[in-house]
Amino acid sequence: MVTDQTLIDECLAGQRESFGILVERYQHRLFNSLLHVIGSAEDAQDVAQEAFTHAFQKLASFKGQAAFYSWLFRIAFNAAVSAKRKTRRMTASVEARREESGLDPMDDDPASEPSYAMHISDRQRIVRKALSELSVEFRTALVLKEIDGMSYEEIAGVVDVPLGTVRSRIHRARIELRVTLSLLLSPEE
């Protein structure tokens, strides 16, 4: 298998199809990580696409001090934070529009469709809900550790915090997740 660095070097030398191989190599992993962090498949897809575009534009700035995926996820994480800010602004304008017109806007989110729930098991839904209740900092650290399998050191580099902070966030995220899951699962069992 060709290394990430070889593909990056080839891309910088003008072989753009080498970046396509990097996209194929990491698109599903990035999407799945973002889905757990953001909670929306559509938003995760948009952020992943934005991250790959930005990574391609800034590829010359990749120094190889961290793994390519860590660098890519950092770009995606920053894009997700920016998207979250935009969503807050848009939500505020939707609320204002509702107050002005007295009508609720249409919800085009596929997750709002009744058939959506049939495609997801109850356990997955409960875990996603529990994850969504964690703070972004805790959720991101936990997803990178448990779903992406990153080391504490890699996570510290991706989210740009000290190693001890990463350990603390993951520990606290696990505790909060355990408590939330026990509350969500207790009525069913």
C-alpha cells in the first residue's frame, strides 16, 4: 500500500489523482467520526466535503509531524465548529421568522421523517442521544479515542490541548455517558 506521505508528495508534484486516493482512504472514517461528533448525517457529509477541499488547498502546509488523518480531522473539527456557529445564527433567524409569520417552517431533515426511526435500531438511537448530551469537547475526545482508535497523544494534537486535558475529558465523558445511558435504558429494561 502506498503511504499517505507518498500520495501527498505525488499530489504536490501535480498528480492530483493521488489526492483522490487519500479521499477514498479516509472519507468513510472521517464521515463516521463527524457523524458521532455532529449528530447529523447531512451536516457530517457537508463538513467532510469542506474538510477535504480545504485539505487539498492547504496540502503544501502539511508538515508530516502528525498522521495525515489527524491533520485532516483537525481541519474537519474546525469546519464543524464553524458550521455549528452558522447553525445557531440560522436557528435564531428561523425563530424570528416564526414569530413574524406565526407559521412553523418546513423541516426537510430526513431524521424528522417517521420512517427514519425504522432504519436505526433503538440501541443506536439511545447511544447517539447519550453522546449528543455530552459537551462537544467530551464527545469529540471520546469519539476520537473509542471510534477512531486514536492515541491520547494524537487526540491532544488534533484538538490542540494538553495530554492531561485529553485524559480528563475522556474519563469524564465515559462517566457522563455511563450515567446518561443508565437513565435512558432503565425504563426499557
